[in-house]
Amino acid sequence: MTDSLGLKRTRRQKSQRVYTLLFGLTMLGLATALVLNALEDSIVFFYSPSDLRERSISPEQRIRVGGLVELGSWKKAKSQTVHEFTVTDGKNKITATFNGILPDLFREGQGVIAEGRLKNNRLFIAEEVLAKHDENYMPREVADALKKSGHWNKGSGSRRSSGEPK
Amino acid sequence: MHRYANPSRFIRIADTIFPWAGGIMITAFAIGLYLALLKSPADYQQSEMVRIMYIHVPAAWMALFTYAFMALSSAAVLIWKHPIALLSAKAAAPIGASFTVICLATGSLWGKPMWGTWWVWDARLTSVLILLFLYLGYIALINAFDETERGGKAASLLALVGAVNLPIIKYSVDWWNTLHQPASVFRLDGPAIHPDMLWPLIIMAIAFKMFLLTTLVTRIKSELIAARVQNVQRSLHGNLADGRG
């Protein structure tokens, strides 16, 4: 008699613990979601050219701009270390200049993130350039075959050989 | 559930699992490493550097998987006070922490030649670093109390609270702009990896998973045996004290 009563009590305690934990975790998840939502501006690693249009960023502010290097936009100065290229997100674009050595993966049509300051609405002075690669992995022959058959989508993935600066 | 709380039964199960998991692990590592390092094609963008992926990605998956396992075990600790659950969570923590270190280290080595930087504070990289700190915090907390039960309770709570980080890691690349690229394998519209590269990756992932299984059952088993030794020592000690008194 007392045994079954005790068993009932522990069972009730157990389900109580389950509900307490579930409630606690739900609240925690909710709080985290709210915090992350509120902090979104500082969590994003870079702004797209369209983001730059929407917000007013002063020239003193150090920011990162990310997007694709527009096809045919990469120009190299005689000094070989001064580069100019256009970062685009498909809707808006901005021209960036950079004096330094670009990462190996820097290519026209590939993702790029430039850190630096806005000179004006049109020009971005980059102090550091990072290459961003996309989620597609394939052998070179497959990429070439795709391009040949015309199944190559988006502006991404043009090879360096075809995208040398003018 | 409590059927498996019996230490002798658990050790028997562990002894059955171990040779199978170990055998699969060795085979998968042999085939996986051969395919990944020698046979698989170079990437059209990253060329040979892509081979880091075959270590980096399975390590990252296992870092997340091990944490999920630890969190579920911790829930069992808090709800049912299941004794083996605490041991398995405790045994899993250092393994998961090691996977996380491998993931961060290989990621850094990969990031330098590809992205042009060892480390950035983007959402993916930062959330994985937090995962490492959660593992380390769990290990520190569970050993911080003299009473095992109190330490176990506090650490289990930390493990559960930290589980909120898992979806953040997974979706960080979709929710925010990051330097890290979005998922290549677990995506709604199928993997974005060529099969010649996907298969070595899957085999390496199996090898990593079997590594977790073998080390986990070994660690739990040794914890159980250690507890048994401690009990014997204590009772011997008690008998001696009784004899003297």
C-alpha cells in the first residue's frame, strides 16, 4: 500500500521534473531568440551593397562589405598591388579599391568580403580582403563540362584564367 | 530504461559493441583516408586544399552530435537520476571537446590559404568556439564538487542550457552573413558536393562516429570499473576500521 503510494509520488515528481525542464528550455530558447534578433546588426559579419544603401554609415566607421566580385570588373594598376573591383549582390554594387596581396581564391564571380571604410556612396577603400567560397564542391572536369553544356548557373565559379584583370 | 542501469549488464553490452564498432572504425578509416587523401578528385576552386574537408567536416558533425548526446543524457540525469546517463555524459564530454578542437584547428588551417585569415569573429566560428567552452565548462563543473551528485546536477543543467547553441551553430550560416559558407551536405535541395567527394566524406563520417562509439563505451566501462574498485576499497577500509575498533 505505502509502496504503491511512494511509487506514485516518485512518478509524479518525475513528470513534474520533465515539465519544469521543458518549460525552462522553452523560456531559454525564447530569450535567446529575442537576444539574437536584437543583436542582429552586430552579429552579421558583413553588409551587402544593398544594406549599405539602406543605412547611413559614416566614413570613419570601419565596416565589411560582402558580395560577388562582378565579372569583368577587376582592374590591376601598374604597381601590381593596387586592385580595383566591384562588389555586387545582384541588386546594388559598390566599387572597392585595395592595396595589398589578394587571397588565392579571389576571382571574378566569386564571393569576397572587404574590410575598410566608405569614401563616399560609390567608393569603398578596403584595408583587408577575404575570399568567401561557396558551398559547391566538384572536380575541375565536372565544372568545365557544366560550363561547356551551359548548365553553369549564377555568376559564381568563373576560373581565374578566364577572369584575369584587364 | 533502468534495465541498462545495471553495471554488469552495461559492461556486457559494451563488450559486445566494442569489437564491431572498432572493426568498422578501422575499415572505414582505411578506406576513407585512402579515398579522401589519394583517390578523390581535387576541387575546381580549392584544388588539393579541399582534402582538409574530409577531416574538418566529420569532426564538426561529431562535435555537434556528441554535444546532443551529452545534452540528452543530461536530461535523463535530471529527470530519472539515471546513473549510467551521468557516466555517459561525463565520458562523452572530453571526446566532444576533442572533436571541437580538431574542427577549429583544421578550420583555421583551411581558412588561411582559402579565405586569407586564420580566424574571424563571424557567427559560425564564434558559436563553435562557444561550443568548446561549453564542453570545457561541463568538464570543470562536474569535477568541481566533492559530492558527485551535486556536481552531476550542476553540470547536467549546464549541458542542457548549452544545447540552445546547437541550432545556432547549424543555422548561423543561414541566419546571418558569415564568412563561412552555407551547408553543403544537409540542405533541403540535396548535397552540393560531387558524389566523388561526397562518398569519401560519408565514409570518414562513419569512421568518426565509430571512433566516438568505441571510446565512449570504453570510457563508461572504465568509469564503472573504477566505481566498483572504489566500493571494494571502501568496504575493505570499513572492515579494517571495524576490526581495529
